[in-house]
Amino acid sequence: MNLVNIASALHLLLSASLLWVVPSQYIFLADMVAFPVSLFLLVREIASKWSLATAIERLRRHSIEICIDDDDDPQPEPSSRESSASGNITRRIKHHELLDLSQYKPLPEKAAELLSKATRDGHKRLSVRKALLLLVHLVLFAMVLDFVYRPLLSPGLDLLIFRPGYVSHDTAKLHIRYPDGGELELRYMELGHGPDWTHTPNMPWESAGVFEPPTNATDFTTTTALMNLRPSTKYIVELHCRQPTVYAQTALLSSVEFETAPAPSQPAHLRFATGSCIKPNFPYRPTTLPDIRGFASMLDHSNDLDMIVFLGDFIYADLPLYFGSSVEDYRRLYRQVYRTQSARRLMRKVPMVHVYDDHEIMNNWHGGDTPPMGNALTAYNEYNGLANPPSSPNHAYYNFTYGDIAFYAWDTRRYRTHWETENFGNNSRATMLGKEQKTHFAQWLAAVNHTAAVKFVISSVPLTFGWENVDSGQDTWRGYPTERAEILALTRHVPNMFFLSGDRHEMAAVELPSGNIEFSTSPISQFTFPLVGQFRPNRAGEKTLHHRRPGHVKYGILDVDTRAGAVPSVTYSLYTTDVHQGRQPAWVYEAKCISWR
């Protein structure tokens, strides 16, 4: 195999890996070297063959005598009589030698024509193959550039967002992005009420008031709230611009529908999706508008979903290329996600709450409030955080209820002990939550222990010790065993409590040593780890219920029903597009709940 073939194979392998296996920045940077090298060598070889074919054609036209060495088909030497009679000078030359026409004497015209034709045909076939290979190189590299630089080339500055965030029993947060100016107005109407959704006829539209449009200071985003809504009631909300047009005094920009939660402590039926990790248009398809396949799959179930709990890595600031740490660098990536067709359709239909993880900042972030955390959190809050349930000032962890179902969402990034701390691996004081958050969580746990039928704790990274990847001993709860043991000691006697996590790009359902079950599900739409790391079931006192590695799309849907008495029901269903195209579950688990009163 010559150098051209080696360089070509390397570029093809790197490009395909970036587009369809793992969108790593290291693969991209390597490909940025491999492509020009392979292109140069391939073009040089094509030019060399073309030059040789041209030179031989010149030999034919000038009837030059030439003998070409061919190990497979040696040519007979002319007899001494023929040589002396003709007086011709014979010289053997290689294909790659330059030809000096002044050194040769004429051959018979027919022999020269046959030689030239055979050579031209051989080089013609070779040139076609090389030209096709060159075309493949150029197309693949164009795909790579499109995949990597699409956020820069199409930044979505004209993006309109109107979606419901957290919806309680009497309020609904609405996240808006509107860059075109003009006063805005929210109008809403009740569609129906009650668990069986009884239609409410002839209800009038109500106005939530007029407000100024958002400004460039917040990338034209704002979050507002509808107040004094009725529990367990469906609403439609319209966003109007009050800038008069030729056709009307206001312009309808968008509309959403949602249902409010049941009143606090009331029995409830909740169906929600959970998962983490998305990258638009991965695996790559050369489309004009990238999409998110996991969100597209969720749309098949959206009519029955009450909300989506997103577990982190909504953007990948560092994959496949870290563009920079300015707030605009982060905002651009959020706009890219919200521009996708499936995201727009899904988030208009289903409220979504969020936690953030490392890739909203930088891979394996554990640097506290040091840069670029400030800019990253600014963009996160503008696009996701402010639409979450209420939290303490300047904190991203929060809790909320849905009837008698309670949720607590941790911030697992901002308060971590730095890995670079001396003797980190054996530091019993190493913390992921920080003292203040851990105290707040313990207080919440005591409050809901006997007031909520089912409890969910949201962690962006898994608690199970099962994963043994290169970073799992630091990035997941494996790196904080003492604090994890403290947490599990608190939850051991809490009935019907479950952990929800993501991050690992795999799925595992694990019964932890405390008896609580963790459903760790990812990615919604991202790569899996091919041949990297492993999951060890049933270790450290854990019991593995299910583990699944393959699949670019994996998410869970939980069905929680507390209406049937003292013992609630909790059913987890795993969906992946590898099984039944995501329309039917790939695995179902019915939890063994107990009486909680």
C-alpha cells in the first residue's frame, strides 16, 4: 500500500468516525491534518499520471522509439542486424522518468500508435478511479465542515421560541425568545378541567398583560409566568405582538397548550420522560436544517406526556470543537438546539424542566465558579434555567411537587471538590453537593418522607458504581464514595424513592445498597461509547436490573399513579429507536412500591 492509499484511508476513517461514531474534537483536529495531506498526495498522483500520459502522447506524435520495462510482459530485444540496419538508438525508461524528445529516433507509425493507445487506456482507468476517490474526499470533508461549523454559519439570530417550562397547580412559566421588537401580550383560555378532561365551552380569552419585548442583553429571551390558574386544567396560551400590521392590530406569533398539575398532596397520575445528552444532527445527515432524532422519537408519545425531565448536556460546548468561552459562544449552541424541527414541536406540546451537566460548560467540569462558568450559566439560565421551578437566589438546585409526587433536582457541578486536591481519591471530605445544598436536601427529604407517595431525586451523573470508564472514578458518584454513603443512609428508610440520572450514554437500572432504584438513561440523541470502558453489574452491594449499551437514542418514560390507595404504582419503560423504531418499549420494569402512610 503506497502513501496515497494510507493517507486516503486515514482521512476516510477519521471523517466517518466524526460524523457517525463519536464527534470528538481530537478526531476533528486529526482530520484537519489528514485531509490536506491526502488531498495533496492524491492530486499529485493524478497530475503525475496525467503528465505521463501527455508525454507518451507526444512521443507518438513525434514517432519516437521507446521501450518500456514491464516485468510482467518483457519486450524482446531487436536483433543485431535490425539494430545496425535501422541505426536506431534504443533506451529503456521507467514510467516516472522525464522524457527528452531530442534523444530518440522514429519508430514505425503503427507500433507507436499501439503503444500509445495501451498506455492511454491504462491511465484513463486509473484517472477515473482516482477522480472518484478525490470526489469522495471532498464530499466527506464538506460534511465535516458543515457538521462542525453549522452553528457559526447558521447562528439562528432570528429564532422565535415560545414554550412552557415548569407548570405547577396554579402557575405556568413561559420561556420566550423574540428578536423583532414591539410590545408583547399573552392571551390564554381554559380548554377543560378535571382528570378526565371535560371540555369547557365558550370560555373567553383572558389577557395576562402587555410587556416590553426582551432585549439583546439577554439574547432576546425572557421568562414570564401565568398566575392564578386552576389545578388539573388544560389551557391554551397565545403570544401576540402588538405592533400593528396592514391586516390586524396584533400579530399572533405562536401558541402552546399544557395542563396544570393537581393541587398539592392530591393523588395524581403523572407520565413523564427522562434522559440526557443531545447533539443536533448526530449521526450526521446532510440536511438543510439539522434535527434531533431522540426528540423526534419522543413526539410519538407526546400526547400522553405531562412533562420532560432533562438530565443535562443539552448542548455540547466542547464537541466537536470548542469555539470559545464568551456568552455568545454558548448562546449560539442553545439556539442551534431550539431551531431544530423536533425540538420546536416537542417543547410546544410538553413542558420541560432541566438540570445542567458538564458539557453546558466544558467536559468533566469541576472548577466551581471559575471562568467560563459565569458565561456558561448566563446562557443556561437565559434558555433553560429561568423556566425551571423556583429555587433559592443564585442556586440551580430546586424541588417541586406534582400532586403527592415530589421531586428534588441536584446541582452536581458547581460545588464539587476539585479533583486536583491533594489525595482526592482518599479524601473522606470530598463533596459533590456542597454543605449548603446537602443540608437543604436533607431538610426536603424529611419534609416529604411522609407527605409524598413517590419521590424522585434528579442527578445529572449516576450513583451506581457499575461504570468503569476512564473518568468515572472522578466524574460520577464513584469519586465521592463517602458523601454517596451519607446520601444513601438518608434515603434507605424513605419509601418509594427513586434516582434519575444520565450522562454515561448508556442505560442501567440498578437497585442501590440502600434499596432505592436508580434509572440512568442516556443518550436521547448522541453517540455511544464504542469499545471504551465497561459496565460491571452487581458490584459494591448493588443489584443490576437491566443494562443496555448500544443505541444513539435511548430515553425512559415513567408512569406514576398514586390514585389507587396507599400503595402507588411506578412503571419505567425504556425506549430506543433500535427496537420497534422507538414506538414500543425495549424494556419495562414495574417497581415494587409499599404503603407510604
